[in-house]
Amino acid sequence: MPQLVTFSRKDDPHGTPCFGRLDGDAVTDLTDSFKGRFSSLSDAANAGALDTLFDASGPAALARDDVTLHAPLKTPGKIICVGVNFPDRNAEYKDGQSAPPNPSLFIRFPATFVGHDDDLVRPPESEQLDYEGEIAIVIGTAGRRIAADDAWGHIAAVTLCNEGTIRDWVRHAKFNVTQGKNWESSGAMGPGLQRFSGPDMLADIELTTRVNGEIRQQDRTSRMIFDFPFIINYVSTFISLEAGDILVCGTPTGAGARFDPPKWLRPGDVIEVSADGLGVLRNGVRDE
């Protein structure tokens, strides 16, 4: 399926951000076509106009190898992430107790995400860089107190996320995880945004994370403790969801911290997050 992407041309010494549509191995540059209306893919998302870009035509396509992909949305209004949202993951944290009545939430900042085929960055302050494969949804229609029955209609697009985490910094304080979840360039999103086609696109698909080809995480979205409509309903109860906001919806069991000994990411590792119908998000690892 075609995806909307943010990219720069490899022959551009300034690395000027552009946006367009990725179809297989070709990228159609839509930047000039929408000049004066949208300066970025985020501008279009924040205006609730992603469908306009999905349906647009543009100049001759670029070869995929001639561009560098970036995280799709650089200036979303909000990025809200759901923690502990699969049954086995809950058991890891709750010693087998029943699922909580409401989701755990935290925020991330846009600068914490790189794009497809870029490297996650391990900081000198910690060796405990971990992976978390997830599905992220992009809001297309704003709302407050959105009913679960109406929630699917508020999604514009879907992408993959590696919600990379610095584990020891997650535990620096008693009641929050903000520090460990917001290291610059520690996570990834992409390759691009796929148009949301309806509940069947997300309701029961397999989500898998591989490290160096080894399956580390694998589960189905139908087993999520809090499904996509519930997340939209719950978050929009306390804060209005706006077009262009991103909700990152939880990771299966199998993160590196759960192994004995832990399997932290190291320079040279390759992480691939995939989901049925959504393609593959691939990233390497390097030291800062």
C-alpha cells in the first residue's frame, strides 16, 4: 500500500525536508505541489488533510534509494503512548495480577524518533537501550470525549513504531518514566503513514519485533488489553484529540529487559518491527 513519507534527497547537501508518497521503490515528491498550503507532512496531518495527499498526483517519481526517510510527522501536537497493553506484558509487571481498569500513559517528544533505515542512538550515559515494537495511529478528526463506537472514524493513518527505551532511566524516579522514554533519537517511526481503511486494518493483526533476525516479540492486536477505540475514548476524555496527534498503542512481551541476562541493543544490531499489512520498520543502532 502507498505511504505518505517525510524525506530528504541524498543529493541535497542541505538535507531539505520534503514530503510525498512512497509506492514500492518509488517516491513521488509532493512538496512543490502543495507549496503555500502545507510546508510539511505534519502541516497536512494537523490540518486533517492527509486524504488530500494520498489522492494527489505529482512529478516524476524518485528512486527509493535516492532519498533518506525521516520520521513521518515532525510536529504533531501530541504523542501519547500506552504502556503495558498486552496480557503477557501485564503479567511481567504485575506478577500475574488481573489487568488494570485503565491504561498507563506517558508522553514522548518528536525529537526522540528517527526514520526508517536510520540508526537508534545509544547514549554514553547508559548501555540499557531497549526495543518495543508498536502500532501508532494518527488522528484525522478532532474530538473530545469521543465515544468508543465512534472512535474508528477519528483515525486518519497508521504507522509502525519502535518505542525505544533507556531502561535504567525509566526507574530514576518513583512515579514516572518520562526520562527513560525521551532520549533523543532513541526510537523510530515509519516508514510512512498508511491510510486508515477501517477496523479490519487493525483489529486482529500480528505485530512482530525481530532483532538480528530473531523473533523477540510477537502477539496479535486482538489480545490488547485496551483496544484502539478504548484508547481514543479514554485519552479524549481528559484532553481533546486534534488532527495530527499520535497515539502509540502498546508493545507485546519480549523486550530485552525481560531476558536473563537482559539483551540490550548494541551498535550494529538491526531491529525490524512488522505488522500484517503495515510493512516493516527497520533500524540499526549506533553509539552517540
